[in-house]
Amino acid sequence: MTAKFTTVRAGALTTVQDAGRPGHAHLGVPRSGALDAPAMRLANRLLGNDPDAAVLETTLTGCALRADRGVTVVVGGAPCPVTVDGRPAAWGAPVRVPAGAVLDVGAAVTGVRSYVAVAGGIAVDAVLGSRSTDLLSGLGPLPLRDGDVLPVGTPARTVPPPMTAPWPGPPAELVLPVRLGPRADWFSPAALRTLVSAAYRVSPHSNRIGLRTEGPPLERATTGELPSEGMVLGAVQVPPDGRPVIFLHDHPTTGGYPVVAVVAEPALAAAAQAAAGTRVRFTPG
């Protein structure tokens, strides 16, 4: 039999995530998946897992789990304290958790989202080819609750020796390269200059659906209503208050507010770790 985790402390928002469900937008299904995909993949590689094996994504306050059998885990992403039965353990490197011990992933010291990978991966049932929790559509497992039990998959036969790896730090300033369009013509020339020159900050109202910003509003040149149209990952949508919202992995597949620009996907991993108040700059990309 394989191991299981029992949730001792679920934390503010802990979800199961993998590479998500790309390719289903035409059915109204968002992509979902780990917001900081490079962190998920690095944690998995350190355990000999498939890079896209399902992990736990925590938000700000971490989580705590009890293993019923001995398992090996890696906690990465946002730096945080890690303990096993109260004893300090390594962050960003493989850690052995004995049977019955509690792995406690503490609050993020910097950044927002930590990733808990386990040798064998989190083995909840897949939906449309993915084990990811999608907060918008409700697909996949519910966010973790105290007492939830998570099955663990079978570890790889060949487990790499314990090692460490360099982890990128959360951004002190979030720089997002953008390409204007498809609705840049709905905004005044002054608004387009503001977008790539003004300083914005991450709003505390951000979530897995979108990173909201605080800063100067963008003035519309067209004030009419826009029929709903398809939305893509990284779309910079501008709601009526004029403050840009960057769509992340649980974004809707359609929307009726104009998209002034699109952020290049490789930059979105840093957006996943940008805490409230982090300075944001949009740059021509």
C-alpha cells in the first residue's frame, strides 16, 4: 500500500495543483494548474517525480500534514520554515518524514505560494486529465480542509540522492513584459503611455483568478460595452475602475471588459509570488 497524508492544518488556501487542463477553453474550462509552475517542477525533479506530478500549493500561511507511512518531501516556492514533529527541517531540499510524523509548512517569509511535493505525487482522482483544483469552475478536488486525507502515488523506482538546487527569490519588484492589444484602441494614447510608465502595486484582493493592481486608472477612449470574447492566460483586462487585472491560471475563458495587453507567460511565475504591496511595472515586450 502507498502512503496517505491527513491534513492537520489546512492553512488559508491549500490546493492540489499540477500542469492544469490546457486545451479545454472552447468548452469553458479554464487552464488551472500551479501558478508558479517552475517551482512545482523543480520540487518534483528533486524527488525523481514526473515534473508535472500533482503537488500542494499553499497560500501565505502554509499547512500541516501527518503521514501514515514514511515519505520523502520537498517544500519549495515561497521560502518558509519547515518542521517535522517540531524539529527544524530543510526548505528547498528533500526531507524524510517518518510514519506518524507531522510535516509543518510555516507561513511564507517572503512571496505568497509554497509548494509541497512528495515522492510519488499527490494521487487524487484526475478530472479532464488533471488533478488540479480550479477555484472558478469547481473542477478537481476542493481546497484542503482540516481532516482531509490525501493519497500518495507510488514513488519512482530510482530516487535521486539528496541534493539541493538554486531557487529563484520572490520579486522585490514585478516587471511584466506586455504586448498591446487586442483592445488597445479602446484606450486613449495617454492611457497607453500610463500603462508602460506608471508604478502600480499588487492589490491584496488578488487571487488565483487574477492579480489585481492599485495605481492610476487607464482612461477609455471608447465608452461603449464590449461583447464577451475569449480570454487568454496573461490577459491584462481593465474593469470599470480602470485598474489593470492580470489573468492567472483560474481565469474565466470569456469576458466583457477590454483587454489592453497580454503578459508573456514566462513572467507569470513571478506574479504568483508577488505579495500585496509589491511594485508592478508593465514594460513593452
